[in-house]
Amino acid sequence: MPIQTLEGNSQARDLRFAIVAARFNDFVVSRLLAGAIEALKRNGASDGNITVARVPGAFDLPVAAQKFAKSGTCDAVIALGAVIRGATPHFEYVSAECASGLARASLDSGIPIAFGVLTTDNTEQALERAGQNTTLQAQGDAHVDTLTGNKGADAALCAIEMANLLRQIG
């Protein structure tokens, strides 16, 4: 008997998504959110199958993501935020608890929660990972896809693939 290989695809047409996005560091998160929505739409998701919820900060993402995941209203959740290192250990606590909480919510619910939370050393790194490539923009490169380097778009693609894979598994 041959080995069976299951793999998700990138078709979002009949999938429902919840995006939970932090308001803190919105100058970065708004770019992640725009990238995630654009990636979902490019892969067939309709506006009616995308729900966005804003929460105060990255620490608040897990509880909202868990509520969506357990609600039965979505096939995948996309968590978006930006935690930028400062002079205190606050960065470590927030980023670790956010990651742990999102993983636990996904495992407890059985619904994929894509991790689109940036954890960077500085603002420049955060903006770069949100799709703002200052080098290419300075060069005026009009051929760069607007989603290139956007980790919100990457998280959305992960959510699509995982939702499709879990449907195959049953």
C-alpha cells in the first residue's frame, strides 16, 4: 500500500476566517492586517467570510482568538500584533505569553491559529516585516508585490493551508 500524503492547498474560497489584531503598535499592525486581508482575497476569500476583531495589545490576542476558535464561526484564526523590544523585560513577558496562549488556544480548540505576531528588536525591523521594504521603495521599484515581506500575508497563507489540511484529516 502506498504512503498517503496529505497537504493543504491555498484555496480560501469556501473558508471562514477571523483575524484578531492588536491596536498597540498600530502603525505596524495595520500593515499586517492589510496584508492578511489582501492575501485572503487573492486566494478566493470573500469579504463576508472575513471577520476582524481589534484588541488592545498582543497580550490580549489569545483570549479573543480562543473565543473565535471555539465559536464554530471560522475555519481558522489569524493573530496579528507587534511587540518591539524596549529597555525593560516587558518584551519577554508579553511575547512569550502571547505565543504560549495562542498555541494553547489552537490546541484546545482544534482550529488553526496562525501566528502573525512580530517580535522585533526595533521599529525598523517591525516595519520591514510588515512589508515596508525601505530599500526597494527608495529605489522606486514598482515591480515589487505589495505583499512581499508582509508577515500578515504569510500568516493568512498559513491559515488557509492549515484549514484545508485539517479538513482533509477530518
